[in-house]
Amino acid sequence: MSGLRIVPVDPADDALLRGWHAAYAEADAAGRGPQAAFWQLEEVRAELATEQASRWALAWAGLDGDRVVTTGRARGSEVDNLELMEAYVHTVPDARGRGHGSAMLAHLEAVARERGRTLLATETSWPHDDHPEGEGVVGVDWLRRRGFTLGLVDVHRELALPVDAALLDELAADAAAHHEGYELRSFVGPVPDDILQGWADLVSTIITEAPLGDLEREQQSADPAVVRDNEALVAAQGRTKLNTVALDPAGDVVAYTDLCLTAHEPDRAYQWGTLVRRDARGHRLGLAVKVANLRLLQREAPQVRRLTTYNAEVNEHMIAVNRRLGFREVERLGELEKRLA
């Protein structure tokens, strides 16, 4: 039976936040090696401390005496997917099996109900070569016993940088032969005003255009104010976005890709979204924008030595693009959800 004491984490309480982050990072990295991809301390602090109209984020520490042994974190949107709450529980390895994680998860479910959320979403990772469908994975089994279902399996891939310039030239030329009349435009940081609405319109569809498996999601908000809200958080977290779009002959945004640098992991970058609008597919714009963005990354941040990405295992087109670029598989990531009664 857990004797856990669960307390809210105030980002201004440096000692508690550091204890929370140390437990979260230890738990998330356990057994994963260098491919572990968890949020850094100041990224968490900024998310908890930054007031946003479009979403909220909260965290709790589970204390056994004075030690943080389990962590809880919750996030929700205020502009779309209003029944959904992301919920994450991490317990340090030497404190597992004592009911601490179950107590924290029960706390998060109570928070969801208080906030009118009826769908919980979470995730867990395991080695790429083990259990393709999640069967026998400790984290997946633990969540299944608590009412979660595995809705989608993603593959975590890593790309060693720099990519040879000759390969990028070859891939760019291959793509260019198929997208005559389209313009590629790359930029660092916030989205320029003249393409802001087009960017928002396209990005808002990625959650439903990308493979969802059995997950329940709604299209995200296309309000440009939400884009600016998110950009403010990115800046507060010490992150910088690198972006490339494809514009059709009318000047509309029909494809995009973005990746993120962080001041807290100077040798690593994270691929975020890539999407081509349905009516513009077949012109190799996905490959074109990714190659252009890699060129931008290698020019702007030559210190970065690896790029991390996640793709649904069934997303054959994007996987083919990533393989051409040289990404290699390192892990699987299961996305799970639970419908609250």
C-alpha cells in the first residue's frame, strides 16, 4: 500500500521542482540509454510558469518522506479537444511496485474529472526490436491493467548529423523535378505574418491527417493567436524552431516541416511536424521541405549532431522519406488512452 503524499509543484519552488525533475528524468531514462528524450528542467519550468490562453499545464510530486519518488504531469487545451487530458506518470526504478504510480495515476484521473476531461492520453517507450505490438512491455502492461488501450505505435528514429551535402543535393534535385511552380521558403523562429493564417490552417490538421490508429482526436484550432501563444512558450523554454514551407503558385501554404533546437541540449534537435496538404500530394513536397530544413539546420546550428523524430509505424510515406535521409530505428513509442466513466 502506498503511503505517498502528493503535492502540487509550484515552478517558483526551485527545490521541489528540481526534485520533481530529477525523479522524472531518472524514471524516463531508465534502461533507455542515450536515445532517451525527456524534457529538460527549464523547459518544464517554463511550461508550468507561462500563462497561456490556449492551454494549461500542471504537475504534482509524489513524496515518500522528503524524497520525490513519483511524478505526475497533466496538460490540456482550452481551444480544441476539450475532452482530452494528457496525463504522464513516472516512478523512479527503486520505488516501483509499491503502489506509488497507481496512486499518482488515480490523482490525475481525479484532476481530469474535476476539469471535465473524459479522455486520458499517455505514452511509454520500449526497445525497437522488442514486442512490435506492445505485448509484454512493462509500461504498456501496467497501463492496460489500469484501463488504458494501446491506440498507436510510433517508431523513434535518430539521424546522425551532418548529412552529407551531396546526398541533400541529390534528394533536392530528385524532388524538384516533381514540384515545378512551387516555392520553398525557410525561416528561423516565429512564422512570418504574411503566411501565418496559411500556416495555422495547415498545422491544425496534422493531428487528424497523420495516422491515428485507434486514438480519438479532433482537428486542432486554426486560430493564428494560438500559433503566437505557442511561439511565446517555445521562446520561454529556451527553444528555437526551424521551419520550411512550400507555397503553391497562388502563394498558399501547402506543405510544412518544423524542427526544434533547445538551449538545454545543444547537440540535439527534435523533428516536430511534417505535412503536405491533400490536394498538393504527389509532388514530393514532403521530401523537398525536409531536405531544405536539414540544410537550414546544418547552416544555423552546426553543433547539432543528431536529430530525433517519431513516426507512426503505419506512416509508410514519411518512413520512406526518413530512410532516404538516413534515419535509423532505435525505439518504439506506444500511445495509449483511457475513456473515463
